[in-house]
Amino acid sequence: MTEFVGFLRGGPARDLSPEEAQQTLERYLAWNAARTPSPGGGGLSRQGRVVDGLSVSDGPFAEGAEVVGGFITIEATSLDEATKIFGDHPHLEFGTIEVRKIGEKGCED
């Protein structure tokens, strides 16, 4: 099995009531519970720093649709299978999921 990461990217901002937020959390937890425990994942803070080799600045300052709000790692046999696994994730109601293979030797196809 190969590890893949799904980067949860934001979409248009939505205000959820406390009940909707709780239901959303429960759907996320149920999605995770229905799968073999993943090697890792989690939410990301809104604050961070951008390092470009010459300087460090506050950021990231990206449009809402570009912000990576979290990540989930899964195991799958191929990119197609990983895409299918993420295809029913509840986050898709709020944004997109970018699926990538985690390279065993650094960057690889």
C-alpha cells in the first residue's frame, strides 16, 4: 500500500449554526471511523509563516479557495483508488480536496 495525502482546501465562506457545525463534525468523524486508522492528518492553524530562502514573512495570505485548512493521509493502492476514497468525504460540501501520493524518496511522480 502507498500513502496519499488529501489537502482540504477552502471554498466560499459559509456561516454554520452551532447545530450545523456539530453535524458537520460528526460527518467528518464518521468518515474517518469508517476507514482503517490513517497514518496521520489534522487541521492547520490560520496563522503561519512563509519562508522563501531569503526572508520570512507572515502569511499565508491566499484567497479562501486556496487556503489549505487541513490534511488527511490514507493508504491506497493507486492514485485512482485514493481519489475514489476521498470522493465521498464531507469536506466536499465546503471546498475541494487535492490528492497527492507521498513520495518515498522525496519528490517523485
